[in-house]
Amino acid sequence: MSRETGNVGVAGSTGAVLHRSLIGLRALVGRSLAEVRLTQAVQNLEHLSVAEFVDDLASAATLEANARGIRLLV
């Protein structure tokens, strides 16, 4: 895996890819939060580890980023 560094303009094609990735990540987080809210409405009270929740989100987002050739740090 190669590492590249530099500045990327938000108006360029790379900025557009990052923008779409962030939109996808926002949708993923939104769906996850909706699922948590639905589970809570059922009155199945159980503790939720925020760290584990973030790890799950990071795993899914990293897979998506890797598929698109983007390096994601969480």
C-alpha cells in the first residue's frame, strides 16, 4: 500500500469523492441510530457500549472507503 500526502481542493474530483463518502457515512450513522431508537422503543433495555458502536461504524466505513480506494482514519 502506498502512502500519499498533500492538500486536496474541495472543488476537485477528489473532493467530490470525499464528499460522497461523507454522505454515505452520514447515512450509515443515521441508519444505525434509527435502529438503536427502534430497539429502545421495544423496551428491551440493555446497555450499549459507545466504543463498540463506534468500532462497528468504523469497520463498515473502512470497508466502504477501501472499496473506493480511500484511506479512512477513525
